[in-house]
Amino acid sequence: MSKKYVMGNGAIALGALSAGVNLVSGYPGTPSSEIIETVSKYPHNGTYIEWSVNEKAAMEVASAAAYCGARAMVTMKQVGLNVASDPLMSLAYVGVKGGMVVVSADDPGPISSQTEQDTRRFAEFCRIPVFDPSSPEEAFDMVQEAFEYSEKYKTPVILRPTTRVDHAYASIEAPDSFSAKEYEGFVKDSKKWVIFPRLSFANHAMIEKRNVEIGEDFSSSRFNSFTGSSKKAVIATGVSYAYAREFLKDYPDIRLIKVGTPHPLPESFMLKALEGVDEVLCFEELSPYIEENVLKLAGKHHLNIKVRGKLTDDVPSSGENDSDSAKRIISGFLGFDIAENSVSLDDAPQPPARPPVLCAGCPHRASFYAVKRAMKGRKAYFCGDIGCYTLGNAMPLDMVDTCLCMGAGITMAQGFNHMDSDAVAISFTGDSTFFASGMTGVVNAVYNAVDMIVCVLDNSTTAMTGHQPHPGTGRNMMSAPVEKISIEKILLAAGVKKVITVDPLDLDASIAAVRECAEIKGVKAIIFKSPCVAIVKPDKKMKVDSEKCIGCMRCIKELGCPALSVSDGKAVIDENLCTGCGLCAKLCPVGAIGGC
Amino acid sequence: MKKDILICGVGGQGTVLASKIIAASAMDEGYTAHSAETIGMAQRGGPVTSHVRIGGSAYSPLIPIGGADLLIAFEPSEAVRNLKYIKKDGFVVVNRVPVKPTSLGGGADYDGKAEIEFLKSVCDCLVVDSDEMCAPFGSSKFFNVAVLGAASGTGRLGIKAETIQNSIIKIVPDRFKEKNLAAFDAGKKIGEKNAD
């Protein structure tokens, strides 16, 4: 045993390893990605780990392990749970034998996500238990207990951390090496493991009855507690509890109720915690989940309690909570007058905006620029996707017209083609996204005789989430090397008419490839292949010859590279940022930019 | 001891490494430590912060507004952006070298000077110049550790310099150790002149 200073995601990994987890699968997605990476980092014996091709695959791989009586954990971000919801929904009916924990990380804010969905709702929708940690330490404990509950009630259990728990660091006391649990193996029983309407009917009734029991069980859980005895109470969940406690630590009389197991609702606990309370503030993120449940409880038990929270506009309906909002909202609710202790910022200069941008030298910039040049003067729709390259929407590139969800670029371009066949329909998809959910879209396009260009931005990694391997990289989480799966061969096998692989940093060849594809009917594909600049070392830098530079700013206006800026009316290149991609040199009209 | 330290800068400036070094050092001295960082999309050239909370009863991963004892800023405008976190009697260590916003983000005239003047007028602060501090070793790459050294030199981290040096040795990859330690010392000397 030793103390390890780890992220909340690391704590979840250590908790699972401590529980003897046999199999861990998942798909990267902020804020969940570090869980699998941490599992692989510690010495373990007998634990199988994989990055799956997408969340649905990960859920199904893990389900089979749990059918075998093994302990399985599957990790994803909240929108990944949408992808995996098909197997999860059915799995909730079928149940498991070995413990199965589904980690779905929510992202209030949202900080790096498309939605502010609430996984607690998903748990309620699937009728399965959910644990909601308020700190990395608690996440470590909860994941272990989640395995126990899963085995006790033979159901998958969700652990729902949020970004601030996933990415907060704390020290965790844990063993230094781990061994996976012994398991019985799969016992065939088609009445149990094959889902049919009759089985679903029977199990649905069983699940509803069982959930009442779990709610009772949860009522004595150490993760639900309250302190203080005031008539005005605060209920908080997840990291919002940490913010509330931080503020209320100086007011021990105020009743603070923590709910760590939101579904099935620990009803007896709630009734006890709310005894003598006449007004309650529900301080939570994402949806008013607890608030609505307290309202239900008040109706069911005729409690005379005023319930406040998101539904009464006391807590904002969107965005994340923090220490400051806890202080403001809770002190307002309690009628406290709190003195400010911060420096006056009345005369502060406005800090410059720093929107996220594609890195200096990012090959995606070159790909977007080539397509933009080739399509100049033509009507075209540019359907983007999820990854670093969503940032291609920013000025001056302005090359992402739509972005919906993983894999949607390829299929949405098809819809645009059906509605407006005069325009060129173009999709941009990263290599990892292509494998995750782009491939079926290509088949759909060929099958339905669409005219479109599929651009695969292949930087040989899953860059946005921290450079995880994927099927095209020749590496996986257990062994290296493995066979690389060729994107080109997949496209050709699917019947794509023309597939061109080009280095996006070769501007002329890239523009020519786009122009050629635009003249051919049917589905065409261009694989823009160049490695992510964050994982290769640059071998040269570019420099502006200020004697030659005429200050036209074409490089700056057309590329928006963060290494380029203006000084004394001339372009300058920040050598700390430049990777020597040379794109700027190719469009300088006077040849003022060269390598050094 | 109880200390709340906010470290801020722009993505790529090394706030995460600095926070790891401080937290590891605090733990070596027997204090509990918690920290929280900005990770993900915002990392790419956006403002980043690390909240480091040492000792005491820190429940929240984020420092409350008006709660930080010390603000370590790798960039002047980022110091201003995060100044709300500092206590009225808190202390700021700020690097005067600006990071210009991306070419089209506006703010082409931004040079960090007005920000430094503002900081000096409203709070107790030590202004350092990372280019000057790092000039002797020919690379400004390790400036984050130099700024950390300056903070340590003022005595306001509440952690011994030797403990931090040991953490640098443990955390930083072998090939960068020597330069990081030199950068830390360069910063520390400047900090010591401004010790409270």
C-alpha cells in the first residue's frame, strides 16, 4: 500500500483494480479518458484492457465478461452513453452475473462536450442504480461498492462522476500491484441470457420490485448523510456537495443533506433527513433530478416543504456550479449577508479573448485550406465532426458548416446532397471517428448513390482526448504491434469510386485531389495523411525575411496559425510555436518565408 | 498550514507541471493536497488554471473567489483574468512577458504593460521577467519552473525550497532535470530579494 497522488479518473481506475476487475473497455472522451490509461499504468495481473472502436462495442464486450461472472468496467463520456444506450437498455433487463460498472462522465458547463445531459436521468430511464461521487476519494470507494451492489442485485450499476471530480487530484491510499478476481465462466442458459419479450416482461416486474429494495439498502449507505438541524435545509449532490460544504463548514447548524446514490432514491433516508424541514434548496448540476424527486416525495408523503432549486430559478438551469455560486446561492437562500474579500476589479483592463485554435502546424489546417482553395467560387457544404478538427470552424478557415455528433459529418453531407444536388457535399472526419462511427456512413452513401467527397483527416492518433491508439495505429492497450487497419482499403471495399491519399502539407497536390474528386460522380474519398504535430518533433522552423515581407498579411488572414503575428507592420513567426509545416511559405506572394 | 494557490497561464505554458510540483512538495512535508486543472478543448491556446489547495479542510476542488493566498501567473492578462480569486491581502507573482492572442483574435496591440501597472496598483505583487531569468540557459522553455522558483524565494509558498527541488528531481524527466533546477534557482534568487 502507498499514497498515490492521482486524478479522480485515476482514483476510479485504482478502485476498479482494487476490486479485482477482470476486464476494462471504453472509448476516449473528455472527461473520462484517463481512467483506462491509468488502469494500464499500474502493475496488474489478469486484467484485460481495451480501447474499443466505440462505446457500443465497449459496452457489449464488457457485458459478456459480466455474463461469465467476471468483474467488468466500461468507461465513456456522457454522450458516449447515448451510443452505448442500445446494449445498456437491454442489459438492464437481462442483468449480469459478475459485477459490471458503467462509468459515464458528465460534463457540466459544458466544458468539452456537445450536451449538458444528466446520466442520473439515464440510470432512472434504464431502471438501474447510480452512484454520484463528490470527490476523487469518494469515487475510489464508490467504484468498489458499485461492484458489490452489481453482484448483489445482478444488475449493471452506473458510476457518474463529473468533470471536476474526474480532473481533480487527491492522494489515494491503494495497493501497488493488483490481481484480477477468479471467475466461474459462462454457464449457458438461454432462458436467462437471450432477451425475448417474455423475459423482458418478467424481468421488468422483478426490476421494479428490486429497485424498492435497493432504495432501502441505499438508505443506510455511507454515501448518503446529513449534518445540522435547521428548518431550512440544503440538499447537494456530486461535486456541488463539496462546494456547499466548503461554504457551510462555518455554519454547522445548517442542515446539509448529501445524496450520493440518486437512483433508486433512498426514500427512507430522505424522509429522515427532511424531518422538521420547512424549506429546502436543491443545489445540483445539469438537471433538477433531486429537486423533482423531493417534489414527488413531498406529494407522496404530504410533506409541507417548500422546494427550491432550478425549477424556481434559485439555481441556474445550465452551466456548472462552483464555490462562488454555492456561496452566493446558499447565502441568499439562508438570508446571510456575506462580505466580499476580493480585490476590486473595477479598473481592470479587459483580458484578450483566447478562443481554442488548431495548434501551430496542425495538418488539419492545411487540409481545410486546400479544400477551401479548391472550392473557391463553387457552392459547397462542409460537414464537420467531433475532434480537434471541429476547430476548423473558426475564422479565417471557416470550413465547418455543421457539427452534430460522432460520425454525423459523412451522413449529413448525404442529406445535403439529396436536398441540393448542385452544391458539392463534403465531409471531414478524423481517423478515430472514422472507425468509431464513420464507416457505416460511407456504406450508406455508396448504397444510396450519393454524390459526395469524404475527407478523412488522418493524423494517426485520437488527438483531442490525449493521443489514444485506434484500429489504424497498429497499437492497442494489451500488445504492440497489431495489424494496422487500412482506411483506404475499407473505403475501396465499401465501393468508393476514387480514393486519393495525399499529404495535406503538399498544398498543390491536395488542391488537385479535391478538384479531381469534385468532377467525378458518386462517392469519392481523400485521405489527408500527416501525423499530429503534438506527437512528432519538428525538424525545421520557418522564418520571415522582413526585408522581403511586404506586409500584405495574406499568411495571417488566410491561415490563422497561432505562430504568426504582426510586428511593425510585418509578419513574424514565433519560433517556439512553429513546427516548420511550411504552409505559410507556400502562400506568401513574394517568397518572404523560408525554412531555417 | 493552510494555503490556496492558483496558477494560471495559457495552454502549453506548463501550469499543470507547476501544480504537480507544488502538490507533491506539500505532501512530502506531510500536508494533504488537492488540485484541479483545466483539461480538454480549452487547452489548445486557451486560458488554463490550476487550483492547488494545501492543508486544512478544503472540500471543494476549486478555490473560492477571494480565497487564494497566492496567485502565480505565467502571463500578465491571465493574472488579471484570475485576480478575482486572490484574497484582499493575497500576493501575486506575475511574469511580465505577454502571450499575444492568436492573430485574428483582436488584441494585436496587447503587450501586457497596462495589466502589470494595474496589478501593481491593486495588490501586493512581484513582477518577474521570464526572458531575463532564462537568458543564461538559452531557452525560455523552463520559465514556468523559474517563476515557481521566484514564488518559492518570496517564502509565500509555505514549503521549503529543498522540498521543491526534490520534487523537481522526482517529477521532471531526466534529460531536463538540470535545466529545470537551474531555472528554479534563478527564479528563487529574484524571489528572495522580495521576500516578506
